[in-house]
Amino acid sequence: MRAIVGTSYGSADVLELRDVDRPEIGRDEVLVRIEAAGMDRGVWHLVTGLPYPIRLAGYGLRAPKNPVPGMDLAGIVEEVGAGVTRFAPGDAVFGIGRGTFAEYARAPESKLAARPVNLSAEQAAVVAVSGLPALQGLRDHGRVGAGQRVLVVGASGGVGTYAVQLARVFGAEVTAVCSTTKVEMVRSLGADHVVDYLREDFAAGGQRYDVILDIGGNATLSRLRRALTANGTLVIVGGETGGRWLGGADRQLRAIALSRFVGQRLTTFVSNENHRDMLALKELIEAGEVTPVIDRSYPLAEVPQALRYLEEGRARGKVVIEI
């Protein structure tokens, strides 16, 4: 099969299109013929091996253990393991797999769901990796309810575009933070108010929020806390400060430590990739309450160009790879 391969850590230049063997699946895995694959910031981290703790987390110390990048997927089930009960060959699925920038990829049964009937393969391919942290960040960790004021920092990215829509689904009044060129797109997702961070500071005014979902990754804790109500909740989804050792994770650690001593709840989490929440997203999408946002599509051979575009930070929503 054709696949994008990177045998060493580095920039997008380490990636190349090659012919490789199809992956072999385990008892509880599914082999998916990939129709489209989503690209997110996590792909950049795994290609570059930065920050360094990623390598210690099991992805490979000196080089990637899995040389084919990619996690988001949409495709057709080709083969199922002996323990798989939910899927059969021919089923259209979406979810999270391993090495999805390829014509075939393996995926755990627990991280797949039937494709929403109203989505194309390209749209379905960008749901799981970004939609799950948006859902869990608001519902489980932010505990967002009707009538609350919610601030989404980094509203124009992959997670942010889902978060704006989901916060509205939960009945919140949503304020979204993004750059000038993305204001209209974010407003079209249902944000009640949009803050252009190039022109104003979301923490400078008198507005206070019950829940802040921070996806932007570089606002200081003091600024974020200024924008919270006295007993509000801050949920930090990620950190992107560019450091090679922690890459912004130090801010998350400090938030957890500080939360013990203040009235505000400051927290972070790691997304739980599970079938139940995949179904929750599927239902919301089929009901027309959540719609994936795609900025650009690239063919498989142009994954390096797609990664460079993503790294520039100009993407509105998600980038998709067509197989």
C-alpha cells in the first residue's frame, strides 16, 4: 500500500510517500481502507518528537516507533479481528486509528463508530481527534450548563470550532476568541460574541465567565483567572508555548497546583478516546447541531505541504488528507 513514512523525527521534510506492507490487525482491531484522514496539531508533535516527553510516553526515544503518522480517519472496514463484534467488512466508519496517512490503517474497535449518515468521508475524517476533547472538556470537566457564560480561547482551530458549537448545544452564552481573519467564520458557528485578540484583550474588560476552555495555549494563568468568576472553572486543553521540554505543559501543572488554594477551579485533562462519546458526537452531527469545519484538503502525496500549512497557524478548523 502507499503510505506517508517518516523514519526519523524532524520537520515535514522527513516525510515521504512510500510503498509499505499493509498493517496486521489484532483480535480487537479493525483494518480500515482509508478514504480520508484528518490532520491536527498532534500530528506535528509526533512527527517532530516535540516536546521531548512525547518520546518518553512510548512513541520512540530516537525515532518514531510507528513511522506512518496520522490518527483521525474515515473509511470502509476491510477486515475485522476475531474479537470484533460491532463492525463487519463493508461498514463505513470514522474514528481514531494508527498510521492513517496511508491506504489502509488499523484501529481498535473501541475507537470507531458508524459514520454519520449526513457526512462525506472528508468531513467524518476530522471529527474524532478534535471533537472528543471539545465534548469532554465542556461536558465532563467544565460541567457547562444552560445559561452559563463560556469563553473559548482558540475558537478557530480544530478543537475550538467544535467547542463553540457544543457550548451552544449545552445552552451556554458563548464568547469566542480568535484572530481578525477568522472572526466571521467563528461567528457563523453560533458564537454570541467574538473577541479579536489582535485588537482587544479578553481579560481586560469587566466581563467574567463561568467556564473558560483554553485551547490557544499561551495565555498566562493570571490573565485567564482575571476573566473567570470567583468560583468559575478553567479547563486547559493544551499548551503550545514552543518549549522543547514541556511545550506549555508546565502551565497546566501550575494550574492544578494553584487550584488547591483558590476559589476557582483550574484543571486540565487528556482526552478519552472511546466509542460512547464517538456515538454522542455522531448523534449531534446527524441532528444538525454540530458540523465539521474544513479549511483545506490535500492528496496523500502532499502531507508534508499540509503539515507546513498547519504549522503556520492559519488554518480555520481542520485540514484533511484525501486518500
